Amino acid sequence: MIPFAWSYMMSAVTSGQVSPACLIPMYYVQAAPFVSFVLVAFRILQRWIIEFRIAGGENVFDPAHPERNTPESFIEAGKEVQ
């Protein structure tokens, strides 16, 4: 999706289109999908790294749940979650 969002945003950059009411460049508005997809890709990659470390038998600090990040609450590989 990132390449399509990039081409969507760049089409507004090359056309020089502005919004009728506010006269702001439309690529500001059309940059939202591109930025969002990049952030989602980063988060997915972050989660995969955590999951691979758990699969490798390592105790992992999980940033998705800061309220549970104490040494006692680390995710341990091979243990059943209660």
C-alpha cells in the first residue's frame, strides 16, 4: 500500500493542486495515507521482532503494554498465558 499512497501523494505534488477554501496544497491532505501506512509498517515490524524473540526463547519487554512491563510480567517462551 505504501507505493500506491506515495504515487497518490506525488500526483498532487506534481499537479500543484490546492484546496478551494483554504488554499493549502492538497498534498498535505493526501500525505496522510502515506504517513499512516509507513507508521503501520513500522509497528508491524516492531511486533514481528518481539514475536521472533519470544519464539527464540528470550524474555521480552513488550512496549505495547507498558502497564505490564515489570520483570515479573515479561513474556516467557514456552509458558502458557493465564
